[in-house]
Amino acid sequence: MDAIMNFLEQTGFFMLINGFLDGGWKQLVMILVSLFLLWLAIKKQFEPLLLIGIAFGMLLTNLPGAGMYNGELWTEFMTEGSAHYHSYGYILANGGLLDYLYIGVKTCIYPCLIFIGIGAMTDFGPLISNPKSLLLGAAAQLGIFITFIGAILLGFSGQEAGSIGIIGGADGPTAIFVTSKMAPHLLGPIAVAAYSYMALVPVIQPPIMKLLTTKEERQIVMKPLRQVSKTEKIIFPIAVTIFVSLLVPSATPLLGCLMLGNLWKESGVAERLCKTAQNELMNIVTIFLGISVGATATAEAFLNTQTLFIIVLGVFAFACGTAGGVLLAKLMNLFSKNKINPLIGSAGVSAVPMAARVSQSVGQKENPSNFLLMHAMGPNVAGVIGSAIAAGVLIALFG
């Protein structure tokens, strides 16, 4: 009988019921939140490749008694002066499966590997063909810094505000990279917000784009882009890496990996590595990244007013980023003979290629014969570079 009672007391059901009033109800809420996110990812297809992993990691970490992720170990790990400060051996000796996987997030390995894959899939041709697109990509990072100021005013620290602001870059790996360095205790809410809003780009952007442009502006037909040579495409990743790394050294891990993947693609002599980066590497790292990031979404980290502020500020960041790109395109038209359709400015956020497709969709509704996709890809890929540089600036200032 004692053995049976001992077994029953070790079940998650007993732990959940017995500790319900002492905080167990929070774990139940988080389990329900994880199920809701799984529904969004599977039924509504909100960034399913990563959101399924994040939601399932959240489910695993909040199952009582499973011991998959142990937040107290990481608190000890990150507390300066602790006997186990920055001791990965301590984590390996005492952690669970998700603690081991989380080491790849904490060391920023996963985001950098994903950037290699992104680079291997990215064509910088539209940006090289129209260098002015770089300005639009930079303008769309406005949301990062405006949101940073807003978060400071709401009482967040500089490191927390920088991590929240980076949501406006619409780049999930960059958000994870910055947050894991500056505010790891906010990683769960920020990752969920970043990827959820990336999936909502087709919903968030069009009303802002239409509000800030006239019908005539949305009907502007742009001249075809010039053909970019192979030599230009090979030189571009090398030149950008050197320049940006010298300008903002802290952006080198992300940008360097992005350009390495792109160089494999454009060189034409590393096809096997390029395909591996695009497929096997991206898929494996996405699995590990999603589950381990979701594991940080414990009840203590997620169920608080900070999470509510992060969700609200995330929407604000996306809106400001979209508006920044559109408004700069309108300003550039005042001084340019060849008019720019302001809709492509909204693609300056880094949600590749979704934001570019939104520009195309909104533009074609106004003028069915207008094709903006390739023009919008210029600011879109520029936004990837811009968000990496913004991340480097924030880390240099507050990291």
C-alpha cells in the first residue's frame, strides 16, 4: 500500500492537484496557453515550422514532475557571484533534456546557424540592382528604436527594452539572439510574440500601408530592375561582412553567418553545402531552437504584467517599422525622377518573403497589371541586414 501511495504522489496529477492553490494553477494555465498556440500553428498555420516546437516545449516545461527544464539552474548559472556562475558543467550534471538543448540558445549557436540557412536561400540581387532599397530597409528598423524608448518609459531596463524593441525587426532568430544575450528571462514571451506577429504580417501591415498612401501612390508602376552579374553577387556578401563587422563588431556573428550562407549560394562551387544549409541544417536547428525556446516559457516567466506589455509593444513595433519604410519611400519620391511605389517600403521589415508578398498583394489590388514583388524584395532583404545591424548596436550599448 505504501508503494502504491508513493507512486501516486509522484504522478503529475497529484502534484498539479496538491499544489493547485500554491501556484499549480499557473502551470495549468500555461498548459492551456501551449495548446492554444499549437492550435494557431496547426489550424491557422501561424509560423508552424517554429511555433509548433515552441508550443510543445512550453507544454513539456510546464508538466509538473517531468523535470525537462529547470529554471532555477539557469538562475544560479546567471547570478554573478554564485558558485555555479557560467558553469555549463553544473547544467549538464543537474539539468534535464531541455536544459541541454537550451545551451545552444544561451551560447547563441542556434540563431547563427539559422542565419547561415537564411543566407543560403536569399537572393540579394534586387538590393544590389537598386541600392536605394537599403535606405528603405533601414527606415523599417525605426520600429525597433521607437519601441525601445517606449519600453524604457514603461519601466523596463535598457537590456530588456532592447530585447523587446528587436521584435520590430520581424526577425525571429535575431530576437532570440539579442534576448538570450541581454534579457534571457524574457526569452519565452519575446519569442512567442515575435513569431506570432511575423505570422500576422498580412493582417497587421495592409491597413497601415493604405492609411499612409493615396490610391495614386499605390498604383505607381516601377521600372524593371537591371540584371545583376554573378561577380556582383559574389563580391556583395564579402564586402558587406567586412564593412559592417568593422562598423558594428557585435553584429558579426549574425551578419557573418548570413553572408557565409549567401556566398555558398552565389559562388556556384559549393552546391552541396548550400543545399545542406537550406534544408538539413535549417530543419535540425529549427527543431532544437523551437523546443528549447518554448521551454523557457514557465509560469513564473510568462504569467505577469511584463508579458502583457511585451505583446502590446510587439504590435506597436511592427506598426512603426511598417510606417517607417512607407514614409521614407514617400519622402524619397519628392527628390527622385523615377518614382518609388511607397508600398515596397513596408517590406523593409525582415519577414522574408512574406512582407514582400504583402506589398505585391496590396499593389495588385489597386493596379492588377503592377508587379511589385521583385522591387519589394530589395527592402525585404535589406531589412534582414538592417535588423542584424540594429541587434549589434543594441548589444554594443547594453549587452
